[in-house]
Amino acid sequence: MPRQLRMIWAGNERLKIELPEGYSVRSFRKGDEEKYAQLLNNKDLGYWTVDRLDSILSNPLSPDGVFFVTYGDDLVATACAQDRIVNENRHIGEVGWVAGEPAHSGKGVGMAVCSAVINFLLDRGYDEIYLLTDHWRYPALKTYLKLGFEPRLDGADDRYLWKKIYEKFGYKFPDETKKTKYIKHPNGEEIAWRTLNKERVEEPCILSAWCMKRSFFQSLSHRDNIYTEDAPNIVIEAFIRAGANLCPQFIMPSPDVEHIAYDPFYAAEMAKSTPSQKNSPSSQPKSPSSPEDVRDIVDAMPDPDKLEQNYNIEAVAESYAKGIMNLIDMAKHEMLFISGFGMPSFMGGYGWGYNNYLSALKLYPEVMEKYFAYGGESGRLYNLAIAHAIKKYNLAPYVYGGDDICYNEGPLCSMDMLDKLYFPHLARAVQPLHDAGIGIVWHSDGNILPIIDRLINLVGVSGFQGFQEETGCTLERVAEYRTRKGEKLILWGSISVTTTLPFGTVDDVKRDVERCFKVAAPGGGFGLASTSSILPETPLENIITMFEHGQNFGREFLRHIF
């Protein structure tokens, strides 16, 4: 799991201990064991027994360094000094296992017991005093800041969490600190942007993944209910804590069916709505029952050539930019967000039924071309707005999207049909993106190898995401291709959601992470990601391993290849 927050004590003088009448501070005594274990229990510190206390009491500074605040015969707060010697010339002490009884909150017992430990370490000449804590322990965090502890920022998740903590307390985030040396990593947004640009960067780009497992978000945000008004922040927090810095699609698992993707902002809106609003019926159009029904639906579509007359490019651009910039601000610039683009949707017709839709394409191609012409023109106008938004607001010049056109053997229909009906309108739709220098990363499911040349040379995609490797469309094979300008492709993948993640061991996941970096990272443009949606059955340990090993191995690998 992600590391805890680390805080360094910035003081150098003993602290004064003040407590209300009836409270006092003392160190551990023989016979305290049972009450000590009880005090540590039920504080989100794990399960404690007298035997487990040996892990504390065996430390060189114990038992004298174990302190309590007492009220009568009761132990109401505790903290301990732990020796963390680095070498004989540098002594480091930890303020550890801080706990207090909620019934005595507001009495300063946390301040007092931590002060006793700090004084104990100062008296013994310790060079550095630190503690580890969790981002959701707000009362404790406020106490530590009042005591003079400073946050240590070792990475993107630290920066993000501490900025949120300071905002919650109404404090100004410090630009300078007395003792803490901030590790000057680039922020997550910069790492991802530079990776996409294929610049030299020694920190790995890791995608937020398409994770449909609720416990992933619950465990990383430390919240049981993730479907609240704060759902968007919960999702962002979970991914940043995991180590992600690039999000091409902002989703979470549905509260109804965990396997299905869900908009976190919609979750927030639903949390604010009344039961009657949630259950209000919605009318659904009648589904077509034949290819002829599909033909008639398409034939009744408006004239594509008239779409531009009432299209407000400025308004669409503002909406597009607002959504992305809002997410970037929420993530404190520790994640880069990109969004979709306009295109004729081949898979959009699947909602009419596969047989009806595909049969209509075969039987009535002249009529059905209007479907792609309409989608293509809508997409072209949308892409004009995207290009305007990206230029106006200096957003990352990349978009992500695609179509599920292929199954295990290749396209669902003939190449001739795609060449006549689909690809010409797709190429026209994305031309405004090319004119503006915006790169397209294409989502790939199934075996896309039969259409990859068209996607690269006709459509002009800059990269691919996904790779259903069991079909033969492996990361290794796709990495051999180049863009139509002869450049290395952007590649996002390729930890399998059908084999490695759900059924592999932690070591299998690590090996696959290393394979992906070795194959795709040299030359830049690589983002570690799952191949597709990570389903609820996937072991949480494997998901966390993908992110953690991606950070650790990726960082080491990138520093050696540049």
C-alpha cells in the first residue's frame, strides 16, 4: 500500500507540557501491558495484544521511552520514542504509535504525550525527530503541525495530500521550511506531458487505469462510502496515492453494477439528489427490430452538411476546456488530464443490435453511409472546438478515444466496407486536430493489426492504448510500427486484465511491468497501464503492485536508459 506521510520536527528546544487538572504524564510501568494494548486497539492501528507489544517494548528506547497521559487509573493517550539509528554518527528518533481515547479529546492529551516523547529524544541527543501518519487523521495532523512538525514532500502524492490538508485547516501551504528538505521531483502533470512529448524524463508516466474495483478507491482514500458529493476528489486522491499521473478517461465503478464505468461527477450529483429524483422514470426510444429499422433511423437523420450552421464552436471549446482545467485544479497539478475527440462512432451502432446494425451496413451501404457522414461532420466540428480550446488555454495537445471495431480475428466487417463507409469520414473528422498539431491516442480492443496501417497512415494516429495480446496484437508487435511521420508511437499498456492481473501472482505482475518498460519506454511516449477495464474480481494486491512496481522499476529503468 502507499507509504504514510512523513513529518520532521523543526524545533530545537524542549517543549512545555500543560494539562488540565486531573491529567498527568508518566512513562511505562510493569503491569501496564493490558491497558496499553487496549488503548492501541480500535484506533485504526491494527489489532494489538500483549504479545504484539513486544514490537514496541523491544526497541532500545523502551520501556522508558513509552509515555502515557493518565486520568486517574486510566491510560487515555500514548506515544513512544523509537530508535531509528542510521549510523553511529547520525541518530534518528521516531515519535510512534500515537493514540488517544476519544472521550478525552479537546484536553490537549495528544500534545502532551507527543511533547513528552520529543523531550525524551532531545535529552538523548537525537539529530532528527520524525513521525509517520495518515492523511485522514485530521485531529492528529493539526496537533503535529502545532507541535512544530513540518511535512516532508517526497513525491506527487505527498504534495497533493498536504495541499489538501492545509486547505482544510485554512493554513497557508509553506513555500519554505526550517528543516524539511523537499525532494524536487517534477509534478505529475509535467511528468506525463513530457512523456507524451517524448522528452527526457526520469520519472515514469503511469495511467489512472480503468479500475472497476470499489475496494481500490475505498482503501486508498480510507473511505467506505465512495459515492458521495466528494466522489470526484475521492477518485483523484486514490489514483494519485497509487502513483498515477495521467488520466485519459475520468471514471469509477458504478454503485449499481461494479463492472460498469460511471462518471464520478454524476455520482456526486446523485448523492445530492432526493430519492424521488433518483427514481424518476426516463423514456427510452424503441429499439429497432430489423436492419430495415436501422436503415430508416439513419435515413431520418438531419443533413450532415447543415450541422455547421448552428454550431457554436466557442461555447463548445469553453465547456471542453473548463472540464479539463477543473480536474487539473482538483488534482493540484499532480495529474495530467486529457479528453476525447469527435469521430464517427462505428461502435455507436451496436446499440441497435449487432445483427441489425451489421446487416444494415451490408444491405444498405448507400443509406448507412449517412450515419458515418453525420458522425464525421459532428466530430469535425467538435474537433475544431477542441483545437481552439487547447490553443486558447494551453492544454496538453493530445486526445484519446477510439472504436471497438475488431474482435479476436480482426474487424467485425469487411475491410472494403470500412474503407468505403468509415475511414474516409473518420480521416476528415480528425483533420482539425492534425492542423493544430494535436496527437491522437487510439484505444484498441481485439486484433487491430489488420487495420493498424490505415489508423496510422490514413487517420494519422500518434499512438495506441490497450493491446489484447492473446489475439496476437502484442505490445512488442505494435511497438515496431512508426507514425506516418516516421516517429515512435505513443504506447499505453499493457498489463493484461484477462490473464496477468486477475489470475497472476504479484511476481507475475512485476515481470509484466518490467517487460512493458523494456519494450516501450526507450525513446519516450510510454505510459504504464492496464490493457482495458480492471474488473472487480481482480486481487487488490495485484492492482497495487502494478502501480507500485511501475513507479519503482520505472524510475530506475528510465534513469539508466537516458
